[in-house]
Amino acid sequence: MLARLLISALFSLALAEGNASVPQELNGVGVEERLGTVLDGNLEFVAENGRPTRLSTFLRQGRPVILNFVYYSCPMLCSLVMNGLTSSIRELSWTPGQEYEIVTVSIDPREMYTLAAAKKQAQLISFDRPAPGWHFLSDYNDNARKLADQAGFRYRWDKDRQQYAHSAALVLLTPEGKIARYLYGIKYKPFDLRMGLTEARDGKMRSTGEHLLLYCFQYDPAAKSYVLFARNIMRGGGALTVFIVGASLLRFWRRERENLKQSPLAGPVSS
């Protein structure tokens, strides 16, 4: 228990130091958890078949929803997130369209439904079984931005790199479209995903408390923040190791002192 608390504290320290070193380009990027917020089902998008469709089409069907924000031409993080999601749901016995829905929304208003359709085809080939409940949407009338704002998903266009800066996160919704939980990272444990979906289905809200966010272009060492974060984690790990070794030695010395006091051979020390 103590080790868990120490690890949590050290990770929080590392995150705080990493956030303090976030480059200016990442200002306004991240996730603000908005548990309990009901998303606007009237927001309209263009489905991968080219037809206009409202968000409510995928809600209120008695199934929880995985909502994720990407952009289909993203050269880095989005592909990792999508592949990680596909890998995780492949290991679930549940199927999109039966026990849950997936709604993938492009944050790039320039991307057309044809690109959404191509991305869907690629992911379904990787998924390797039918997934009638996985929907790929493109933006319409800036509704992707409006939806992202409601979900607390912050992103921005980086002119220098000509790509979007954004984080890696899934938003789990109740069947009514209420935000129930956030999952972070590029790889999701199937157990965590299933538990999150089960809780969302039952209407339970749960704060994640693990904002280990990755940013889209932090794989570039020149972006500073990803490298600094890794260094902070290693520094925290070193501090944790020193603390554990010290605590173990202290406990050992105390036990030895107690043993000496209780030993029948122990007696007063004469000068």
C-alpha cells in the first residue's frame, strides 16, 4: 500500500514537472474531464457513406459508446491510438453494434467522408470481423470542435508542423450520451475497456485520475515535453528506489535491535 502511494505521488510530481515544461505550442492542448456532461445529440456530421447524420443516431440505443477524436491524415499519434483501440477490442468477446458502439470523429474540417470511409475499411480489415457499430464521421459546420469542447478534448492547429496538436484519450459515454469515464494512452487493456464500458452502460461515473497524456507531435525530440516527461519519470523511479532501499534497511535495523533486546544472551554492558 505504501509503495502504491509513493508511486502515485512520484508520478504526480513527474507530471507536474512535465506540465511546467510544456512547450508554448501545446498551450490549450489536453483533456478536461467533464464527467456527467450530456453531449448534444443534435450535432450533425457526415458519415463515412456521405450521408448527414446526427450524433443522436448512435446514442439512446441501450448501448454504451466509445467516442474518440482523431484526424484521419494524422502522421503520428492518431494511427497509434486507432491501432491500439482496434487491438484491444479484438480481444473482447463483445462486438461494436451489439454490446457497444464506437464513434470516431475527425477534428480536421478539411477531411471528407471518402477519407473516413478509407480509414474505416483499414481498421475493419485489422479488426478482422464485422463491426456494424463502428462509425467514422467527418466534420460538418464545425460541429467536431463543438463536440470536442463539450467533451473537454482540447486541440489546436500547429502552423509550423502543419498538423494538429492533441492528446490521446477515449471518452466513454452512457447510452444516453452522458460522459462516464476517460481512458488515456495509445494502448488500452481489454479488461479496463470492458469494465469502463460496463460502468458506462450502468450509468456509473468514474474519474480516471491518470492524465498521462501523449501529444501528437511529441515523438519529435525537438518538442521537448515528451523527453522531459520521460526524464521526470526516470528521476521519480530513482527516488522511489532510494526510498524503498532506505525504508527496507531501516526496518531491518529496527528488527535486529528488537531481537537483541529479547535475546536471553543480551545483558547489561559493563565498562
